Amino acid sequence: MLAPTTLEVVPQITPLTLSSPSNFLAPVSATASDNLANQGDSLLSVPLLVNPEAANFSFSDQDTSWRGTPQITQLDDLGEVLVVPGNPSERVNMVVQWTLREADFNNEVGFFLVDPLGGVEGIAPGEEGFAEAALSSSSRQTLFNSGNQAGNWREFTVPGGSRLGFYVIQNNTSTNWLENNRQNQGQSGLAFFSLKGANPDNFDHSQSSHLGRGIWRLNWEDLTGGGDQDFNDVVFNIAQAGIVLPGDKEQQVPLTVEAVSQDNTFPNEMGYYLVDTPDGEINGIKPGDQGYLEAALSGDRHQVIFASGKAFDSKTFNVPSGKYLGWYLVANGTTEQAIAKEENAPPVFFSFAAANEDGLNHVHAQQDSQTWAWEDFLGGGDRDFNDLVFRFSFGEPTGEPIQLPSLSIENTTVTEGNIGTEAANFTVRLSAPTNTTVTAQFTTTDGTAQAGTDYESSTGILTFAPGEVEKNIAVAVKGDTISEPTETFTVNLTGVTNAILIQGEGIGTILDNDNSPNPPDNNPPVTDADKTITLPEDSQPI
């Protein structure tokens, strides 16, 4: 299915809600600036999930072989289902941005997890109870609330390998729908799904298109029966967080940026800056933290591409591979004026929207993953996103790459005691010593064993100093005198630096030492009293 080829972008921002199923990581929350309160649905009046804005996406080179990019796939022709890269032991950050809304209805937008055939709890799309199962699923999360507008952005985290189905609730909320329309019947207030056969009017309400580099766009029609079939009522992009610079550690890659067009009153300065994580963190300072502007725009971490009022031609720079890229725009001024923070200092807008003074998203990808556009007014301006439009591309990485060691965690088995705790020791190994520090985050996850009852949950960071190749993670297993079956839990590694994770899940097996009483022996031992002795006929009595 192909989405419309031309889209007008009308950006705004949103308050958000979400459920908190156990297999999702809790997002960070913050409140927008006071000057944004009570100024309409394009601004923030309730807590917002402060995360990277949705125009930042992950790819590894300028061609089509991208590492870990999500793929929309037609599963047995069931419809649009986003398959998240990675394995279940990994946690993958996804970002979504509502790019267009041409609807009279106030729709809620969200997602839920499906099985390989698109079903939920064994109920297939089109079968009775599918809508109720999907919207009452513990995996469901609200992306955008009813009444919110285009320009909303949101980050969420799911296990690798997850399959996401999407929904739009027509002029309604999931809470109200679950209270009043679990059968998904009637002419209004219906839930529409991205899976074929799941909609009550038998109309396919979603269309998908690939913008390139793992960025997918979903277009929705929110009228029962298809309405005008323009598929512009809800339009959003979805992909992984972070633009990673192609190549390996110690390599350089050419970055070429060219101005496409501009329709602005201000003489703006635009440039790039380097960040340490997909979330835009710089030396531990996150977007929105005090000092982020200075961290981003001071020293050699940033580079002016177009000087104030001089967005012409194209520029090429060599940037270090393995870092992450952020964009910035100084409206009607320069970096020096912004850092000085004098009276009437120009505002600075970052591609990580949480760092922006007004909490709004000021740049996003347009019709393809390499063409981005800015809005340069504080507070959102006219929201036309045409003040500066630019394209970027990467060349081939150069230089001798560093060969990173691989990192893996082993399984372990422990026998529980009757009291106290026994240590379940997980060995974590590097394939070879390295002259750089290697770090990895670890956390325990329940299997049949339950944290707090069978073992003590544990999280932390492993640090391999240069030359070290082995570390140990000790998890306390609780003793008891209750007879139990063999139980398991896992230790998962994530966030690895300076190494390649090849085995990120270690399984801990807990053996029970409390045996049940022995069953009666069907062949008891024979005693002398039970024996019959036969004497020879000529024997003499004693």
C-alpha cells in the first residue's frame, strides 16, 4: 500500500499518557516551561515525556545496509506491523512524530504487541473479541491523546523483536471506549487498526510508506467506511532513536550538507554538534538539563555549517565515526550571542526537542530521511517548517578502524539453601583484552523465579579496565525449606560501550534442595526375623 506522495506538515506538540506494562521500561517525565501552560493543544499543559524528537533516526551508512533499522512488513498480508530489531534481551528505543493532521475528529493514537500472525492473546484480527483484546492488552501504550495535534513527538522503549500493531480511536479515548464500546460497534467512536480484517467497517484505514533509512510513515483515514479516503487525518513517522555516524571507531566519515530553500525573516545560523548517546546526552548532561546549551555549542563538539544569514551552497566536513549527530539553529543570531546569554539573546533550537526553551519540536524529516526542515519562531510560530530546509548525506568512512572485542554473558546454576542466600555467579567475558575501558549495564528479569521471593533483583554497571577480560555478576538466591520445582531468571546486558554484544542474556537456574519424603519402598529390606530357614533332614536339634 502506498501513502500519498505529497504532505503538508503542520507541527505542534502534545501532552501524553501511557500505560506501564512490566515488559516496558518506564520513561522519564518532566514538565514544560511555565510560559507554555494553557495556550492551546499545541503547547504543554501537563507533564511531557522528555525524549529525543522524532526526526532523529538510526542508520549505519549511506547505502541500504543499515544496522538495526525497523521494518514494516506485511505479515501474511495482515497489514502494517512494525517489527522492532534486536532480540528480547535488548531494549530498543523508538521515536514517533505526528507530522500531519487534517481531521475534525479528536483521535487517540497508540500501539500494542501482536504475535507473528497479528493476533493478541490468541485472537486473530477479524475474530470476535480482537478489538477488546488489543485495547485492554497490558502491552498497549497511548502515543497521542485524543485532541492532540500534529507535531507531537514521543519516545518509547520495547524489547527487541517486538511486533507492533497500531490503532486510532475515532473521536474518542481508549478509556471511554473500554467503558462503553468493547464490541466496537456503531457509526462513531470506533477503534480502527493497522491489521487487515480487524476493522468493523471492513475498510483498511492505514497505509504505509518507507522514507528511507528505516524511517516509516503511516497515513490514516478516520471516517467510517473510508470517508474521503485522503489518508491525511493522522500521519506519523516512526523509527529508532539517534543518528549514528557511519563507520567504526577511529574512522572519519564525510558529512555533506546543502541548503535547499529558505523562507525566513531572521538571519539564522545553523550547524551540527556531536552527542554521546542516541538520546542526545553529552558528558552525562541530558537534553533539558542545565548547561546543555553550553555543552553542545562550546569547544570543538559543534561546527557552524551556515553562518548567520548565509545558508547557501553545500559544505562538507569530516566527522568522527561512531558518535551521534545533532542539529542546532540559532534564530536571528550567532552561537557566541546565544552562549553569552545577555539580554535579548537569540533562542537556540536543537534537534533533541527536550533541550528547547519552549519544549517544542523545531525540526523534522520531510519527504525523505535526508531532507529536514526548521521552524525558527519561539513558541512554534506559523508552524510551516519552511524557514530553512536542508539536505545531508554521508560519504565512505576512511581510516583504519579499531577491531572491537565481543562481549558475552554465560549461564549459571545454583542450588538454593535452607536459610540466607546463595550466590548465582554469572561470568561476563570479553573475547580479547583491549586498551580502552568497556562498560555494560546489567539487570535481572523474572522467569519462573520471582524477584523478592526466589532471588534479589539487581541492576548495575560492569566496567572492564584496559586489559581486563572477565567480570562476575553475583545475584543473591534466597533459601527456604519449601519443596519447589527448578526455577529460572535472567541477567540481561545492554548499553555496551567499546565492545560488540554477542550474547546479552544469561540464564540463572535455581535447583531446589528441599526433597519430598521418600515414597514407600515396594521392596523393603529383608530382616532375619522374616527369613525361613530349612534344615537338612539329618540335622540335630540344638
